[in-house]
Amino acid sequence: MSIINLDYLAANPLLPEVQEAMIEAIKKNYSNPSSQHQLGDEAAAALQQAREQVARMINSPVPKEVVFTSSGTESVNHAVKGVAFSNAEKGKHIVTSNIEHNATLRTLRALKMMDYRVTSVPVDEYGLINPSDVADAIRDDTILVTIMHSNNEIGTIQPIEEIGQITQEKKVIFHCDAVDSVGVVQIDVQKLGVNLLSFAANQFYGPSGVGGLYIRRGTRIWPLLDGGVQENNKRAGTENLIGIIGMGVAAEFATREMEFRIKHARKLKQKLIEGLQSRIEDILINGHPELSLPNLVSASVQFIEGEGIVLMLDEENIAASTKSACAAGALQASHVLLSIGRDFADAQGTLVITFGRDTTEAEIERFLEVLEEVVQTLRNMSPLYIKAMQERAEGVALS
């Protein structure tokens, strides 16, 4: 039996067209794009084509504003540290939120060791930021606001355009971690009003190990890597040309298929949520009911642990996750779920289900059937569940 993949957030499978483009690029045996000869010129042309494809996907009118990196994590590090280091004379204060990705949180933690100060704004029960909280947090010495576009654990999409208007009025640089949004939903850097935007190819059917950082012209940012003048002197090191070519093709298909992908994902998401709520009692759907990624469902199954569910699903050839791959292995409860008001027990019982363009309704139905059995099996062994059912029965009897 083939595996049903419901963990697209960890890494999307490569599109066949992306595979073909990368294999063809390998066969061409491209030279270094910086080399000053014919082979170098051919490589530089391929690099430029990919840059234009990616720029169109995020509506950047100037392809040079796209800098290729090794990952979304590198892009976030480059944006946050690069702005911090290049603007330290103005101040050392940064504004962020309570539910950012570890790439942002740990980068900020490193900056705190260098005497940078961070204000983290809260979110509501849906994981939504109030833009006025961001405005209130900005001070005279604030040099950066960094807020994610969509959350990788609950899917909530933030009011980035409103926050962008605030940062423009206050003349503060604005970075947006859009790793889980670019290529999944429509992203327009002009409308969002961001100075910097991080993203990664493996979230829209491109190769892992390739990322991008949009840097608006005029934004002061220090290079993260020292060395040559590649990427318009923004990122030293010979470019991963084969991976970048794959990213460019993936970006082109994402632009072309965006409407279809969103429509398909929303249909699957509705079926999944309705199935979860009808088949399983005591389940909590996390994230905003409307302002959220179309390809992600976060559900807290009460009284049992998510790791047990994932292991039993895997035995039935179904791949799902309890949290983002970047946080896998962490024993503590998710900071995102705690921030939206879930208790530790519910946070530990959370599944993150993500799907893609090739996921079928039959696969969703199969998942729901198996999950229902898995949950009941685990709950029958759960002291928490047994106690809760006894207390519930006693309450009914007394009434």
C-alpha cells in the first residue's frame, strides 16, 4: 500500500517538471555564474531566468531584489541579523510576536546576547496579532519589526498589510517570514509593504536546500556571509545553480496554478475539518477559521499524546506530524499552542495535517477512518480519558 502523505509542511515532493529541469541542468554541466567566459555567461543567464521567475511569483518588479539562499532559515537569519548589525547605531530594539518560528526566535535570542532588546506582542485565541499592539511596541530606538505571514503550526495568516502601513509611517524596517505562505497563497510584496520577505523552495514543490530573501531597494542590511560579491553583493558564495533552476521552475508553476491549488486545498480542508468534528469527540481545531492557510489543519485531540497518534498512523502508511519539522524532537509543549490558550495536555495531543495539489478526497477519507480507530485505541489506554469519562458520567447522573 502506498503511503498517504499528510505532512507537506515538512517538505513538498518535487514536481516532475522541476525534476526534469534540474536533471537537464546537471547534464548541461553549467559553469560558475561569476566566470567571465561563455560557459559562465550561460550559467549566469540560467540564474537570471530563475531570479525573474521567482520575482514574478512574489510580484517584485526588480529581479535583483531577490537574493538566493540555502533555506528559509538562512533567509530569516540574514534578514534579522543583517538589519540589526547595519542599523545598530540607530538603536537595538526589535519587535516580534509570541508565535514566531524557531528560525526567528533563536536568531533573536542570539541578538539578545549582544545587548539587543526584543518586545514580543501577544496573539488572541486564534493566533492573530492586533496591529495596534505592534504600533504600541515600536519605540524611538526600534530598528526592525519581524512578523511571520502565516504560522507553521496553526496556519493563521497575519494582517501583514496593516502592519506594513504602520512600519512605513514610523519608518521602521519590516521583515516578514513567509516561508509557509509563498507559493501556497498569493503573495504580493508591493501590497504587503514589507522591506524583507523570507521564503523557501521546498514549500512550493521545489528542492530542499534552496531559499530566497526579498530585499526591497534601499533597505539597509549587512551580508550574513563574508566573501565574494555574488547575489548583487548581498550573499557571498557560489550559487547552488541546479537547485535555483529547480526553484525557478517551481515558482513558475506556483504562479500559474495558484488559483487551482487554493481551490483544491480549501475543498480538502473543509472535508477534513468536518470529518474530524463529526467522527471524534473532544477535539479542538486550532487557528483562525477564515484567515488561515488553505492546506493546513491543526487539531488538538484531548486526553492523548500526538506522538502516539503519529506512530500508529505511520503503521497504517499515513504520514502526519505533531508540529513543524523544525521543532520535531522537542519535548516541551508548543509555544504557539500555549500562546493561543491551549493547556499543556491539549498542546501535547496536537496533530498538524498538511496536504497538497496531488492529495485526494479518498486519502482524506482514509485518514479519517484510521484516525478514528487510533484515537479510540489510545483513549482506551489513557488514564486521563478514563477519569474524564467517569467524571462526565457522574455529572450527568447528578443532573
